[in-house]
Amino acid sequence: MSDSKQAYHATGSLYGSFAYASVILSCFAGYFLTRNFYYSEWMVLVSFGLCSLYTAIGILGGGLVDCGGARRAAYFVIQCAVLTAILWLSPIRGFFAIIVLPLVSQAIFDLGRRGALLVVVYLYALVVSLWAIPHGFDAGVEAFLNFASAFAFTSIFTLITRRALDARRREEKLRRELEVANEQLRAHARQAEELATTRERNRVAREIHDGVGHYLTVVKTQLDAAAALIPTQPERGREAVIKAAKLTGEALEDVRRSVGALRTDVTRPPLPDALRELTAHGEPVPTLAIEGAPRPLAPGVEHALYRAAQEGLTNIRKHARASQALLRLDFRTPSRIVLELSDNGVGAPTATGSGFGLRGLRERIEIIGGTVDAANRLEGGFALRVEVPA
């Protein structure tokens, strides 16, 4: 069933009951207004019975109409047959003719164009025949003209009502769709907010781990060395303390640099210079190799590579027990930058590092479209390779 028909039946139970009841009461009022009886008065009882059947089927037979197909066709065939019997058996015949109008309206609502036209034409011909057969051609023409306005008004009113119900249905459908869309937007906004919060937390965690964590590791190493040297070699112990104090200052500067990492107007030293400064502290001191001509990089790329080198050096100094390390920065490929860090230490417990530092490093590099490879070397030690677009 079409949506307009569903809308009709959703609102039509009250409307249909009122239409059937009011029209039938109006028809039976004709018994008190005319004395043109064609048969004996006992036929009034027959008319009442048939009209009750017609009304009951019209009000309660909506299920047959909703089923469609043969059952719907059967409904209209039965109603047309009942109406034919009512009109021809009624003692006042043609004065009873408006009783067909509820079925005319229902046919326009529930049937397609051909079906509705067939029902309307049949009922119109039935009404006209009530006058034409007993009274002749002229009476039939007069009935044809007189009932044309009633059928036209009913048809036009039904079509207007159907369009109004269609418009209301579309409005309700659009309103429901809009409510669903708004709810989806609100859900997406909440998800986006949660995702942004999670990303920001991860970013802050990476910055703390890669920046402050690196410097605290080196500072702790220097202070431990100072504590061991002061009793026997106070001068070397004092140098370790001074170096720890310097690294603490650099840690503060690194915090400032992290805060301004997303600001394009912050002046940063070129990446090779920053790496030279980074490799100068802590043991072992790695060999720094710059291959190719250095070129300017996007701030986000430069910052990510700096943090990658920082994380790698921190892991070497904390876990590798290495005596040598190599940090290589390769500019030779125009569209890519490669940073490699290797050592001759004990390697990682597993083939690839899985700590928070390397996990955060992978997240940082993947954000800018790069890749991270970390694995133990066949000849011993550990190797980290970072490749990013540039």
C-alpha cells in the first residue's frame, strides 16, 4: 500500500466512520421528506439491513483494503453489489443516491487510477440508471447533470485531502529524518570530542616521555655518577653536577619548544644542529652522520624526527649497555627523509621494541604519514629506522 493510503487509514477510521454514518443518516432522512415510494413500506426494513451491512463493511473492512490484491478487489466488488441492492430495493430509490459517495471517496484513496475510475463510473452509471430506467431518457440526462456536481465535489475534495495527507506524511518523514540526522551529528560530535581529547592526551604523554623523560634519564645518570665520584674524585663529581644542571636547563627549554611545537612562527634551530646538540650529552656519545644536502622541513616533521632521535638515544643509554652508537640523517631522497639510529649493545628482549616510548613514537610518525622499523641487528645491538615524507 502506498504511503498516502497508509496515511488515509491511519486517520481514516474516525473520518470514514463519520462519513458513512452521516451520509446514511442523511439518506434515511429522505423517508420523512418524500412519499414517492416504489414498493411497500416493508422494504424500509430491508434497506436498513443492507445499509447496516454496507456501513459495517466500510468501517470494519479496512483490513481487506490493506491486504491489497484480490482481497481489496473483493472488498469493492462486495460494496458495489450491496449498494446496487440498496438503491434498487429502497422504496425511495434515486433519493437515496448520495449513499454511494463514501465508497467513491474510498476508491480514489485506495485504488489506482484505473480501479478508481472503474468504481466511480459504475456508481455514477448506477445512480443515473435509477432515474433513466423508470422515467426515460430525459430524466436520465437530468440525473446525469444533477449528480455530476456531487461526484465532482467528492472526487476533488478526496484528491485535495489525499494531497494534504501526503504533504503531512512527507513533513513527518522529513522531521523524523532530521531528528535522526541531528542525533547522529550529536553522536559524531561527541565521538570527535572524545577522539580529540584522546589524541591530545596521547600527544602530551608523548611529549612528556620523549622530552622531559629523556632529559631526566640523562640528569639521573649524571647525578648518580656525581654521587659515586664525590668521595674519591670531587672535581669529576662537581663536573657531573654542573652537567646535570645544564641538562636541567635544556629540559626547560625543551618544554618551551614542545608547547610551541604547533606554532609556525616559533624559531627553531635546523634539525642537523638540534641533533648535534642532542648527541653531545650522555654516554655513549653517538657518531652523527648527515648525508645529502640539508633542506628546510615542515615544523611538524622536524619536531617528529627530533623526538625520534631523542627516544632512540634515551633507550640506548637506559637499556642497551652499548659502547658505540651511530645516528644517521639522510636527505638524499627528494621526497623522503630517513633517520637511522643503531648501537652495538645487548638489543631488545623481543625482535621489536614494544614499550610506551616506541609505541608513542610510532603514533607520532604515523600521524605525518611516516613509518617506523625497530629490530635487533644480526651483528648485535638494536636498530631504529624512521622514514617520513618531506
